[in-house]
Amino acid sequence: MEARINPVIQGVFIRADEQIKLSRNSHKFRITALYDWNKGIKEEHFDKTRIFCAEYRIGFSIRAFDTTLEDDREYVIKLPAFHIHYDFDYETTIYLEDEPKDAILEVIEKYTAKNKWAFTWGFRIPRFYTGRRVVPVLASSV
């Protein structure tokens, strides 16, 4: 008989893993909400993402869509939209129907896959030893 894991326990482990990843990397993220300046702001559109950002201490701001900015011009398909920045670099744009948690976990996975070689902080004690010193001997003929 094949061993199986209880799906409830498996779900708890998955959520705990997501919580750890989000809490370790939340200081590197910033989410900017974009709205159409002709239509005004409807705060209920931004509540889901704003509450998510407050829960995980991710920076959140709201601003009008600006056609002079490359990130807005090139990557926004519809409004309202949310830009996700990781280490001050643009990563992706999500919309109202997307989950911010899933998008941020995708970005975290993308960068942890690149950094497979993690440094371990081991402590090494230097060894001091006296080795045999070889001294050349000149022979004299007497």
C-alpha cells in the first residue's frame, strides 16, 4: 500500500512555506496601483491588494496612469493595474482578477531558481602548525 499524505496537512505545509517565503522577501517588493485619471479612484478596487500588502508589510502606493513612463506605456493592457517591483526593478503587471500572492510567489521562485548556490555560514578555525623547515646545506670540500 502506497503511503499518502493527508491533503489537509499538505495544505497547511504549503501555506506555511508560502508564509515563510513572503515574510523573508517582503522587504524587497513594492506594488504600485494604477488608475485612469479620467475616471477617478474607486478604492474598493484596490482593497484586496492593499490589505495583502499591509498583511505582509509590502510597500503599496496608488498613482494615475502616466503615458510618459515606459513601464506604464509598454506593460499595461487595461486599468486598474498593479505594477510589482522587486529590488527597485519592474517585474510584472497584474490586474484586478489576479491574485497578488501568486504573482509575488512566482517572482520569488524565479529569483531563488537563479540562486541555487547559497552560501553557508560555516565557521572555520585556522590551524597554526610548525612544519619541518628544510634548509639547504652547502657542502664544503676540505
